[in-house]
Amino acid sequence: MTHAQLEALLQRLTDQLAEALRTEPLDLRAGHRVASELVAAHIASAEALGRTVEVIQLRLVRDLDLVADDTADRMARLLAAIATGYARALRDRTLDEQEAIRRATLTARADAERALRASEARFRHQATHDPLTDLPNRTLFAERLAAVLDGSTSGVHRVGLCFLDIDRFKRINDSYGHQIGDRALVAAAHRLSRAVEPHLVARLGGDAFVILVERSTGTGDVLAVAESALAALAEPVLVGGHDCTVTASVGIVERRVADTSPDDLMRAAGSTLHWAKTAGGAGWAMYDAERDEREQARQALSAAIPGGLERGEFYLDYQPLTSLQDGSVLGVEALVRWRHPQLGVLSPDSFIGLAEETGLIVPLGAWVLAEACREAVGWSTATGEPPYVSVNLAVRQLRRPGLVQEVRSLLRRTGLPPNRLQLEITESMMMGGAEEPVRTLRALADLGVRIAIDDFGTGYSNLAYLRDLPVTELKVAGEFVRGLRAPEAADERILASLVSLAHALDLTVTAEGVETVGQAERLRAIGCDAGQGWHFGRPAPADHILARIR
């Protein structure tokens, strides 16, 4: 308040009091009103009030020229009313201010609580939803699934999952870029959500989604959901001017709530999705407990291979490759066995495929090669050349850059002459036209190692290519030998042609799967060089072979 404004206020208040002094009867409320205005004007200290009242009193004396005792008494009473009213007004203003502060505090607290709840809701949404598609994420899906399984009060309740993965989605990213890929993924997510509503659809990451069927009445319910999802995704979508058509694979699991857990459901769904993928995609696969059990057993067996190698559980048997002319043992094929601590002795058919799928064939094959060379170096015969040892090479082994050096070091370390080692490869490994395997074989042949093509006749034979390979022997597949049981066999003519072809290329021929005397005689008649099979001897430990050749 400026000085002029203060002067005007004091003059107005003086006038009000002067009027009250003249009024009969005396109304002390005029003093209360003046006090209220002083409080409103923020004259809020005792010193300020005293000075203000003193100024008003002097003005009243000056303006009214007061001399009468009764007037002085009336003025004293009015001034006392000012003091009393001032205290009351100040008290009321303080209470009002306190109430205003309290209300403001309550309002601020309510606003803060609302903001906190909104913030928590936003954080909760961010924590439980995928940032790209805004679908529920893995966390929310896990919570819902656990709630479904925990909340069931009846063991007859059933639950279903559709585990969905978009087929070859990487091609969209590679062809159009990740921005278009993300937009296509968002479009696919929205289609899925609409197509299977009201079921929960969650994005687990990448191009993988899962659909939760909380109250299934059987596999038909979940299958219908899966087919709706596949149909929705199959419709082309235009994204950024590009026609993005996608297909998907779905793994379906449906079972009683009482018989499962979240981990069991997800593991089973993942296995089933893998089946749908390996079947070519663009379709669904239903969970099969027997198949899953077989695959889990295969997985466990695969995982046990490294430990089995470390513990010395693998060993070699040998099967003779016998001359059809004089019955001498020309060579022996090393065949790996696994003495499994729980499953007993396992043949190669039980674990070689697993080892090839996982890449464990490389360490396993290296062990077989080293063990065969180590045992063969000590073989000797009373007369003639000791037999060579023949070892199968897997595709991964042949394509390893260090194979030639590995064989060279192995021969040097064991002292086995190179011509007493034969490496067998399958026909399909060599007929693809790749240069690197051929260069590897030539380098091995330059060391003096024998090279044989195994199971010849079951692949696709490029004869001109075969002519240029550094091969010393063809091992004809047993399928043709089995046909020799018939009196007039077309397989015999095929075998005769293969033998003639091999001899024209200066190669020897060994027939596999020889089981009878008749087969051996007919092979001898068409000029086959050697035979291998149960007729000449079953796979056996090295000491049995040594006993025969000595």
C-alpha cells in the first residue's frame, strides 16, 4: 500500500468514527468495523495498531474539537472497541488462513496421490506391455498364466496355449529394412489380437507371440483359435508401399490345469512350435506326449556325449573288409560304440545323428580317428601287409579347415603309415560341386591316405566329377547286395555295371551288407574286389580281429 493510499484509508476510518461519535445511541460496532478494515489492510502488529489508533484519535480531536467529557468517554469506548475488534478480526483472519492452508495442503496431497497413481499405472503398463506393439509382454503373460493355474478350484478345468512364430520374418527386414519390418509386426499383432478376442495375446519378443485360452473345453477350442490366428495373418498387408504377406507356425498345447505348470506348458508349446516349423511352416502342430518324450530322451543323450567322451565311455569295434578272391582281410572299418552308464551299449544309429545335428560329431569323430590310428599301428601279420583301418568322416569334419593338419599330426604321432589309413565319405558329400572339400581330399591323398566313397549308388552320381576325385575305393551300398537273393536280379546287373565303372576309373570296389555265401559268390563272379558284412564277420573288438589276421 502506498503512502497516499494509507492516508486515504485513515481519513475514511476517522470519518466513520466521527460519525459514530455523533450518533445516538453509541454503536460500538463501528469500532469493530474499523478494526476489521485495519486487519484487512495488513496493519498486523501491535505497534502498527497503536500508531494507527493514535493517528485516528488525534484526527478526531482535531476535527471535532472535542472538550466534553461524555464525548471523550464515547471516543475511548470506540477506541477500545477497535482494539477488541482488531483482536477478533486478526484471530478470524488467522483461522481463515490456516483453513485455506489446510485445504490447499489437502488439495495438493490429493493431486500428488492422483499423479502418483497415474505414474504407477504408466510404469505398470510399461513394465507389462511390449513397447512396439503395445500387446501384453512376457511378464504380464506369465502373471496371467500363473493366475489361471493357481486360481482353478477344480481339477477338471482345462487351459490351452498357442505358441506362434512368424515364418521367415527376417526376409522382410532384410528386403525392406527394419522400420518396415516393425510396422509389419505391429500390423500382425493387431490382427492377431482382433482375430482371437477375447483371449490374451502377448508378444514374447522378436516375431514370437503366445495366445492364452484360459477356459478350454478341449483341443477343439484351442485349434479353432490357432486357425483363426493363421487366417488373420495370411491376409496381405500394405506397409510403406510394400505388400508384406506373412505366414506363421503355431504350436498347440491343451491339457487339464491340474496336470501342468507354467514351465511345463511353455516347454511343451516350444517343442510343438518346433515341430510345426520343421514341417515347413504355415500351419500348426498339436502336442504329442510320446513324441515329446522321445525328443527329450534324444536331447538328454546328445547332452551326455561330451561327458561320455571325457569319462572314456566310447570304444571301437572293427568289421573286416575281406578279399573276395582269397579271403584275406584287406582292411577293417572302425565302428564306434557307446557304453552308456544307464542305457547300456548303444550302436552308432542311436547317437551319430544327434552328434551331427549338434556339431558334437567333430570332437567325437576326432576321438574315433585318433583311437583307430592308435590301435591299428600295433597290428601285424605273420605274412603280408597288415590291414588298413577305415574311418568314416562326417560333413562337418571334412569342412574343418584344420583337418589335413590334424591327420598329418596324428599319423606322425602314432607312427601309422598313411597307406594304412582309409577315410570314408558319403557320395552326397562330394557331388555338390563345392571346391573346398575336394581340395581337402586331394591334400589328404597327397599325404598317402586312402579315400573311399561310402554307400555308393544311393546318392546322385556325376561320373565326370567322380573321375576327378582323389578316390581309391568305392563301397557299394548294401541295398544292391540284398537284391542278389533273387535268382534273376536286376541289382546284379547294376552291381556289374558299377564294378566295371569303378575298374575303368582304376578304383577297387567293396560290397557292403554281404550276409550269405550266395551273395559272396555272385559278387565274386561279377568281379567285385572285396566284401563287408556278417558273412565275413560281425563288428568285434580289436583283439578278435588280430586273432583272425594272425
